[in-house]
Amino acid sequence: MELPPRVASAMNAMKALGLSWEITKPVLKDLLKVYKYNWEHIECENYRVLADAILDSLELMDNDLKKITRRDDDLDKKVDVENNSFSGKRAKVENDSFSGKRAKVENDLFCGKRAKPSNVACFDKRPSHEPPKNEHKNKASTTIINISLGDKPRQLENPISSAAPPRPLPARIVGSSSSRESSLHDNGKNASTDVDRSAQNSSSIRIELASSLSGEVRLVILYDPALPCPNFQIPSLEILCKMVEDRCLKSYKILEPHFSLLSLLKEMCHCVMELSSNSSEERGNIDRFQGMNPIISNGQPEYVNLQTYSNNKSERGKDSEDIRNSEALANDSLGLVVFQPQHSSSSTKTVAFCDTDISRGEENLKISLANGPAERYPPYHYIPRNIVYQNAYVNISLARIGDEDCCSTCSGDCLAASIPCPCARETGGDYAYTSDGLMKNEFLNAIISMKRDRLQKHLYFCKDCPIERIRNEMMPEPCKGHLIRKFVKECWSKCGCNRICGNRLVQRGITRNLQVFWTVEGKGWGLRTLEELPMGAFICEYVGEILTNTELFDRQLLVTGKMRHTYPVLLDADWGSEQVLKDEEALCLDATFYGNVARFINHRCGDANIVEVPVEVETPDHHYYHLAFFTVRKVEALEELTWDYGIDFDDQTHPIKAFSCRCGSKLCRTEEHKLEKDLPWFWDENAFKENYIQLF
Ligand SMILES: C[S@@+](CC[C@H](N)C(=O)[O-])C[C@H]1O[C@@H](n2cnc3c(N)ncnc32)[C@H](O)[C@@H]1O
């Protein structure tokens, strides 16, 4: 029987890793159930979750077998079972290709496709722990793949993999003698060495779970071998965390996708420090640098420590100058030198330059990160395409695309044809793009003026506004209005044209050199172009989780209790055409936890240099579409890219939260735009920590 295409692709991807369909099938089935048939989670990062889950299940089977055979007195039988059945297979998988392939997968997944080889997670094939001598005779069958993340920073926990069956990571085991303790940032190698030593000494065993920054406060599990506990085995830290997280999920029914027990425990250590000491600010901020996933060379993270700046308001002008100088330096050369961790005082922060690719190889081009306080880099997960969170109704099926919504009779490049195809119907019978890959001026100007005239005419008012319905289900207020927008429709899979068709621009992804940088105006991180851009250039689309507005509302309440600092964009461009929009069709994109580079684009009132355009690609249903950014004028290299969020700074109840605007535009809509303004929350270290801790 022919397999469905997605199942077949998953099977082929695993086959390429040396994993047979018999091994893959049950694991894939389970994963699909766990992810509620959300294939994106399984497919992303080259089926990493699936590969990890299979490896874990192999390991579990291996352990089970070992338990059975240990109970069996007949050692010959044991050798038989292990050699003939699973272990034999496993040994083959490991020896033939799996560990090497897995290393490759890890390389792609963790370090980005363009990462240096030294950034690859290493695979330690030593036994994870020595079984008691009298029980263990058959060495050949007990090799366990023991994965060590090496120097790979674990600050940015991968929420997908944390929701999936865990990748075993050796627990950090510390012997009872303090002289044998290794530092918090020991890599897996040291940790597993500790396992061996402590097992040999058979003294009490301490498993360190979390620690404050400099290790003053630690959370430890203590195992006392004096008490009878036969067959006690050290669990891997990740498996342990996963188990507790699963139990939390069972008890509390809901956990944020980025919930991490380890982060919680670590935070507990930080809190102990803060409560017990007045001088907590004296500690360094090295930790956040780990989240930045810097380039690793010879196992050492590379940074350049160029500047310190003050967040004291009166000194800000001077700092801006300093930062500009340091930016110039960074732009001359993005070469990096080793970062020396500093102890900062309360008013100074480290500014680092980091030439890492924040997309981890997910985009066509590398997206670098420059001159920012690394400890303020947000812990989100980079995704290049939108992903449905849970209840959003996004029906992408060929059956829904009628003849009027595709150009099945076209071939080659639609833009080169003498008569525009049906795909140009949405844009008035003419294509929105030029053959140079730009948006046409007429189309762009129409979009810009519709946006600028927002208050005058281009608003529609829904009869039953989803936003108002969420706010007050019993007595919803009248709709406050949504901007009428022009859509672009791109050719897609059911069209007869080919991939290089000029009417396929947004779907091809980022093609301009972009960089995330720390803004000097106090807006936090921002996005800039590293190359000069003509008017009408496509920058990127706004990517995030596709949520219903109810989910967004719940999320904002649940996550912060203060309803701020999520990164949502409403997909309300076509709400006006529906009589009553069902909840699962009133959608938004939230880039707080999962998002692409667009989550760094700051707001500018009135005269922003990019504009958002709704783009239909896979489905003619206009309640889901892509939101693509195009330049509205020529933009110089190194200029910040900004868009007008269109927010009403007076409406405190809108899902997109107002902030104290520092855009600097003459058209700034916040009244006091010339006065000193509050800095955004992420400028303040404590507020940053507080907010992100609530989020993750
Ligand atoms: C989509 S994020 C932009 C990236 C953000 N600057 C960061 O560091 O992650 C939106 C948030 O950035 C800040 N922001 C954006 N534009 C701003 C502006 N013109 N003035 C002050 N803060 C701004 C606000 O806190 C806003 O909620």
C-alpha cells in the first residue's frame, strides 16, 4: 500500500539515517498523537524530534532488555537474546551509520547548516555508568550512546524537543567530596566521568539540578546508598525533567510550550541569592551569552567585548556615541575575538558583537547579530515558517483551490506571458511584482496611502468583532474598525508555472542581508539591512505561531497576568467580508515563543520605511495569509527597518500593547514624543528577567 506523502517523507528521512521503517513506524505514530497530528513539529529541523524519539525508544528497549537479562541467571541465554535480537540491530544501526548520521542531524539542528564543524554536538560512546561487576559480563551488548552537548550552551532550550521524548543528557553528578565537584558549566564529558567515579566510590551521590550564576546556591538530589535501593541507576537529567514536566502537564492540564523545569529550578537558585544578598548586582551576566549561540571555535565561544554602556538616562547621549563608534568597528569587521566575562556594576552592561546566524541555518542567508547586551537576547525559538499552535483553522488543501485561484495551464514564468493569468485577479488583473523581483510602485503607493488614510476612510467595521467578543462575550462593544487591505496572490503548487516564476516572491524566503542589532534609542533590539535596498524590495514575512484570538487573549492573561510584551499581529485583513467569523477563523501570529527575524522589527509612527502586505499563497481563505514586508522607499545600508504597527497608543485594551514610543519620527502619535520617555521593559535588567521568566 502506498504511504501518504508526509509519512513517506518521514520514512525516507529516517532511512537515510539507517533507521528501518519497522523501528520508525511505532515512534512516528506516538509522536503524531502527542502533537495532535501537527506535522510541522515533526518535520521541522530535518525530523529532529522523530530521530531523537527513535533513539530514545531504542535506548529504553535496550535498558529493558538489560533489566530482563540481568534477572536471568543463564548468562549464555542473555548473550543470545542481546546479540540476536535488539542489541544486534542496534549495534548495526550505531556502527553502520546512525551515530555519524545523528551527529550530522545534530549539527544541522543545533548549530545551523552553516555552523563550523567544531560546533557539532559530540557523541560519547562510553558506557553511561558501570553496572556492578558481578552482574555484568557481557560488555559487547551494553554500549549506550551517551550524548553530550559538549560546550553547546543550553540557555535557549528547544521547546519542540523539550515537548518530545527527551534526548538523554548525562545528569551532572557530584561526588560527596566537594573537591570532586565540577563547575556548573561542565560539559557532558565531565558529568559522565563523575558518574563513574561516584559509582565506584559508592559514597552518597549528589545530582546537581540547578545552580545560581556562580554556583553559590545549588539544588541537588542526594542519593544515600546506605539505604537499600537495589539497581539504583542515575537517571539522565533530561529524562528526569521530562518526566516531571509530563506529570505537571497531567496535573495542571496546561503548560506553556517553553516551560522548562530546569529554568524554574535555576530561577529558584537565583531568587535565593537575591533574597539572601544585597549585592546580587555584582554578579556577572555571562549566562545570557550562552543563549546567543555564538560561533564556537576550538570549543571556545568567541565574542568581542568592545564597549560598556550606561543605562543611566543622563549619560545616554554619550553612550549612543560610544555605541555608534563600536558599531562602526563592527561593521568594518565582523571578526571576533574572545570575550572576557566581566563583572558589571549596576549601571554598566557588556556590549558584545556576535557574528552568529540567529536563524540557525533556516533561512537562505545568514542573519547576524551585532552590538547588543547578550544577556538581553530573548529566549525564543527561530522558525522560518508559520506553525499552527492548536485551534486555528488553516485548511491547506489542493481541493480548496479552484480553477479561478490557480493557473494550471501556465508554464515557466507567469510574468513573461502576454496575458496575466488568473493569479493576477486579486491585484486587479495585473501582477503586483516586477520581473526584477520588486513590488510595483503603483501597488505599493496604493497600500501606503490606504494605511496613512486609515482614520479617514479605509476602515471597515465588523458586525460581530472577534476582538470585542473576546473582551466581553456577554455584551461586546461595537467594532473599533480594521484596516481595509489589498491582497497579493502568489502562484503556488497547483499552478502550472515553475519555481522561478516571478509571481512567487514571498514563498522563496529572505534574500536580503539583514542584521539584528541593539538600538541606541532605547527600543531594544531592532532589524537593519546590511545592503542598500530599492523601493519595493521584499524583506521578510512576519512569522510566528498561528493562534486564534481567544488563544492569544488566554495566553496573554496566563503568561504575564499583566497582558504585555507578547508579539502578536492580527490577521484581520478580511474580517469585514465575513458575517460572523468563527473563533477558529479569527487568527493572529504570535512571535513571542516561535518567530523569525521579523519579531525584531521596531515600530515607527507614520514614516516607517517598510510596510506589511497580506499575501495569499497556499489557500484562498483570507482569514489566513502571510504578512510580508516591503520597502516603501530606497533604504540605505545599515538603516534600521521599521514598520508602523498601526497601534492606537490610547487603546490599552487592544491585543497589541501600546508602549512608550521612541521612534523619533516627526509624525509620532504619542503626545509626549519630544519628552524624556520611559525606557521599554527590556532595558531594565530586572524587568527583562522578570518578564522572560514569566514567559518561559
Ligand atoms: C516586535 S518587538 C520589536 C523588537 C524589540 N525591540 C525587541 O528587542 O525584542 C515590539 C516591542 O519593541 C519595543 N518597541 C518597538 N518599537 C518601539 C518604539 N518605537 N519605541 C519604543 N519601543 C519600541 C516595544 O517594547 C514593543 O512592544
